[in-house]
Amino acid sequence: MEEDLSAHRVPRSRPRPTALVAALALAAGLVVTSTTAQSADAAAPAAVKAVPATIPLTLTNNSGRGDQVHVYVIGTELSSGRQGWADASGAFHPWPAGGNPPTPAPDASIPGPANGQAKTIQLPKFSGRVYFSYGQKLVFKLTTGGLVQPAVQNPSDPNANILFNWTEYTLNDSGLWINSTQVDMFSAPYAVGVKLPNGTTKTTGHLKPGGYNAFFNSLRNQPGGWAGLIRTRADGTVLRALAPGHGIEAGALPASVMNDYVNRVWAKYAAEPLTVTPFADQPSIKYVGRVSGNTMNFTNTSGAVVTSFQKPDSDSIFGCYKLLDAPNDLVRGPISRTLCAGYNRSTLLTNPNQPDTSNANFYKDAVTNHYSRHIHAQMADGKAYGFAFDDVGAHESLVHDGDPRQAYITLDPFN
């Protein structure tokens, strides 16, 4: 889980959204475990259908900006496992060998649509990303280990002053999964969609009217250092808000920002049990956590200790990794995903039975993931990937269909 969606080398990576992990694992014939089993369950019946090698992807530019848009389709070709990029026709091009120091990657850009226009390209069977940038092309480089993707938490990254964003997707024989992600940053607004065989379209990712500015204004006014996540260009252009884990890495957010909440959780569950039921469709599978010293031990229904977690720091919570690592297994991963969601949404103190999947209970504590809170508050459908396991309880901004006819990315207004 400690890899990015397209399996490329990145300076620092976040766990993949579990629905996309499920899609990739299904393609490889692996056992899938997820806090939201519906993605895997929905994909399984579609495996008998012949999803074509490519499907149309229509990009519509409603941004209101006059900048030239540059589009990139990069990822892992699922039929071969090779990493590379696709051109507008969906043809695959493997990356050449990289170097040390990194060497420039081939120009994989596709000219995007002008404001008020649309353009259709072909989306291949990748586990990958579709990047889009405004005004400038992105800088990609290759090392001996593969592609180095943008890491904008690093101010010296060559893409740090470029306005851009990306969607993550998997297209395989079980269908299409495509998301609107804020796991790493909140930036240029966009929505995604998939056209079903009956002609209807599922969409997600649109902000409420005025939601873009409302998000940044809310973050600016959030006490505790959260305004430090906002990045602007020298000319005053707002570029993005870093996700809080990247903000800690960049020194923009205090590393102790979640400590008070963690301390209270630790005190509570030293005195009483925390029950985790990680699979909604398997209510008999339960694990009970109790704190002893610096360790939270989880036992199964037989009383045997199955896994243990050390007291997490803020970065582990926001990134759902390190001290909250979530391997794709049947025990530790599902428990960790549940804890990660509970910490980010601050539901662990109010509900000793996790996961708490009611968004009416989320982000109520003064100490919480305010970045994710403000994102969800501005989404038209309330759904987002504000952190890696925002799919716990199906609150993620992802659409899927087992027999997709077309994919959509809509570049939305900056207002």
C-alpha cells in the first residue's frame, strides 16, 4: 500500500484509495480486502464482459481560464506490467531507461481543449493517472528506478509553480474506476464521470457554486497553522493547498497538530475497549483494541492478539502509513484503515464501535483533519478523497462501472 497508484517511483507516496487497489488486484487475480467491499463486489460480475482495449475520454474545459491546457496519460500497462504513457489515440509508449541524476522524460503531453470546448482522446487499460496543467507543461524525469512524478511539497520541485492536478484511474477487464482525489493536494478543480451502457452517467468531484474560493477562505481562517498549507505563486496566483501530511513534511503545519486528540484516544481505550468491525458484509469479524503503555493491542473473538499499533503521530494519521501502515491483508490492513478513518474524522472518542460511517458525526472535535473537513464541506455531493482511506463508509469521490462506454473529466471554474 505504500506506493502510488501508477506504481511509479515518487519522492514520497501515499496509500492508494482501496477501491482502486481492489480493481488492480482483481486484474491480477489476487485476493482483495477492503473496508468498502462494494467496489470489488461490483467488479466481479463484470469480469466476463469484453472491455475494449481503450475507451473514449472526453475532457471538457469549463475552467473560465484562457491558459493552454496540457494533458498527460501515464501509468502501468496492465497487459504487460510496463510503465509508460499513452498518446491521444491510446497507444502505449514505454518510458526509456532513466539515469542518475534523473534525465528528462519524453514529452508525453496532449494538447487539451480550450476554455468552453471539449476534446475526446482514448483511455487505455492502465492503472495510472491523467494529469492536466494550465499554461505550462509539466516536468517529468526518469531515474534508473522509473518515473519521478511531481512532488509539490518540495519547493525546489520543477513543477512547484505550475497550476495542475490529476485524476487516478484503473481500466481493466472488470471495468473503470476513476476518482477525484485530494489525497496529496487540493488544486485546480475538476470532476470525473463514467457513461453506463444505458446511456446514463455517474459523476463526482464537482464543487458547490463558490466552493473553490470557500475552501481556501476556510483554510486561511482555520486556527492552528492550517493556513500554512496554502501555496501561491509570486504573482499571487493560488496554486494549491498541500495535504496535511505533506504540510508537516514541508514544515508548513505543526507536527504535533493531532497530539492532543491521540492522547485522549489513548487514555479512553486504556480504560475501555475499542471494537472494530472492518467488513460491513461480515459483521461476525470483530477485533477489540486496548491500550497498554505505548501500544494498542487488538485481539480476535478468541482473545488472541492479532496485531498491535504504537501510538501514532500526526503524519502517520494523515498519511495512513508508518505507524498506521495498512498492508493489503485480512487483519492488520482492515483494522488500520478503520483507525485511520477514525482519527482523521475524529470519531474515535465519540464512538467505541468503529468504523463510524455516518458523516453527521465527522470532524466534530476541535482537533481533526480540517483540510479534509473543509474539502467535504464544499463538495456538491459531499464526497471526496480528503485522505487515503476516505472510502471507509463510502465517502470517497470515485465512480465505477463494469461495462464503461466513456469516461469524462470536466475542468471546473475557479470560483
